[in-house]
Amino acid sequence: MSFLNKLNWNILRKNSQNSSGIYPPNNSQQTVVQSRHQSPAKAKGGIGTKLIWISILIGIPVGVIWVANLPYAVIRRPVVQNAPVLLLPSYINVDHHYRQALVTVEQAEQLIEKATSPADLALGEQKLQQAQKHLNELPTWFVSDLSEYRYWWYDRHFSIYGFNASRRLVGQLEAKVFQEKNAQTLLADNMQALLNAKQQYQQATTVSDRKTAIATWQTALNQLEQIPSQTLAGKTTRNQLDDYKREFKEVVGLAAGNERISALITAARQFSWQAAKAGQNPPHPVSEWRQIEHLWEEAIERLKDVPTNDVAGYAQAQELLAIYESNLGQVKVRRQAEADAVEALSAAQREIENLLASIPDDSQTLDRNRVSSQLQSIIHQLEKVQNGTTAYLKAQELLLSANNKLKQLQTK
């Protein structure tokens, strides 16, 4: 009995535990689970709504500020008059680019104006490009309309005068950089030409090749002298040009000098040949003798340009000079003789004309003494005409006639 009593008691205790809610039924458990799942969904919906409203509240003022800062006069001017604080982003942006432009322009000026190497110029050009970008970021509407802004809540750094000065300086520096780059190009090209000419001269095997190399070398030196002295390339060239010239003189100076002397003597020979050719088969009129005289003078001038430091060339030039000056002297004598002969013949012909005009028709009234005197004067003029002149044959013909007339008068 005691065992049964214990068993019944245990059964009753279990039933009482279920009825007290310690072990709830399945329906109640499902309701609790559903309520737990519904709570996070409601929480998520509330956060999304809040984010949307926050975005709207932030976006509206940002949009208003963005619209207010648009570079349109219709929008900008009312904002300036009524709510200039909305343009604060524009003011900050302008001041930032203005300060950066001033700094980079100053750096570019230092690098370009005081450049010591091409690397300084390259860096200066980069700084100049940066400065130009910052200046380009300054809107034209701001420069024209809002360049004098100043408020108690914001103090400007921008200056219209500084802006214009920076633009002018940038333009000047750009021009200088362009000039510097051209000078650097000239320096590089002519230095390469100089090196090529030196190598060509060293490898030359003929006189023609050496002449070509020397001419190219000299041209490169001349081009180096043409580089503007105010540029970095020009300053670099000036410091080295004397050494280049000294090297040229030492290496090819003697050869170039010999070539020059040879050219002078050759030119003198050409002029002398032309003069001798023109003087063949005399007599010649005065104008031709003057031309021949000029050719001999040109030949002599070439020989006088031969320097005395070249012993062999100078000796040869002096030998030819003596011959050419002698020939020139002979030409001058022939020219003067021709001029005198022409003048004497002309004078004799004038006297003959006067004599013929003075002879009367009646021979009985002829003054023989006067006629004889005039004939003797004519004969004297004709005898002045030298042999080897263009007037000689004509003068001899008239002289023979005058002598015959004089003899006829003297026999009567």
C-alpha cells in the first residue's frame, strides 16, 4: 500500500507541474516565438525611416548651398545681397587657389630666373604649369564681381592686383621658358654638330673631306655664338666657347690657314689671268684699259691679304705681287698713252677744221705764213700720238697729209 501511495503522489505532482505553467503547451510557445520575430522587423523599419529623413534634412541645405555657389549672375547676385554667407565655399576655394598660385609662381620665378641647370628649368616649368592651373581655377565671375568681398565673419586673402600681377608674371615666365628651351635645343644641336665635325675631320682622308669637316666645324662654332647670352644655354656656351675656339685653332688652325692662303693666291691668279687675257691684242680704248687695270688691282689686293706668319705662302705671294704690280704699272702707262693720243688727235682734228675754214677761195689772197704755222701746229699735235694706241693710224694718215701740204707751201 505504501508503494501505491507513493506512485499516486508522484503522478499527481507531475500533473500539478504542467497545470502551473512550468511546462507550457505548444500553442503558447509558438505565440512567443512569433512575437520575438516581429520585434526586429519593426526596429529595422524605424531606422530606415530615420536615415531617409536625415538625408533629406542634410541634402536640402547642401543643395541650396550648391545652387547658391553656381557661377550664374541670376543666382549669385541675389545671394550676395541677401545671404552672402552661402558663398563661403566659393570664398574658401578662391582663397586656396589664390594662395597656391602665389606660392607656385614665386617658386617658378626663382627656378627659372636663377636656373643653374636644365633640371631647374624643367622643375620651374612644372611649377609654372601648377600656378597656371591654380589661376585657371579662379572663376572670371569672381574676379569681376566679388573681388572685393570682406565680411566680419570672413576676411579675404584674394587681391585683384596680385591676381593680375601673377597672370602677367606667368606670361613673362612662359615666354622665358620658351626662349630657354629654344636655346637649349640650339645648344644641343650645335654641340652634336661640333662633335660630328671633329670626328669627321679626324677620319678625313682627302683634302675635300677635310675642307668639309673644317667648314662644318666653323659653322657650329658660329652658331654657338648666336645663342642669346641671357639664357642659361648662352651663359654655358660663353664659358666654354673660348676653349672650343682654341681647340679649333690648335687642331685645324694651321690647315685652315694654309687653305685660306692657297685660296687667296688662287684667286689672285684668276684675276691676273683675266687681266692678261683682256690685255691681249692691243691697242684698246681707255675704258678697256681701266677694266684691265681694275683686274690687276684685285689680284694685288688678294696677295696683300696673305699673312706674314706663313713663311712659304707669304714668299710666294710677294713673288707674284712684284710681277702683278709691274704689270699694273704698264697698264697704267698704256691707259694714259691712249688717253693722251685720243686728246692729241682730237686737238689736231679741230685745228684742221679751223684751217680749212680759214682758207679763202682765191689762192692769191692766201696767207702762206699763217697756213704754214697752222700746219706745223697740226703736225706737232699729231706727232704726240704714240704707237700702240687706237688713234695712231689715223694720226699717221693726217700727219702724212699735213707734211705734204707743208712741203707744197714751202716750195712755192
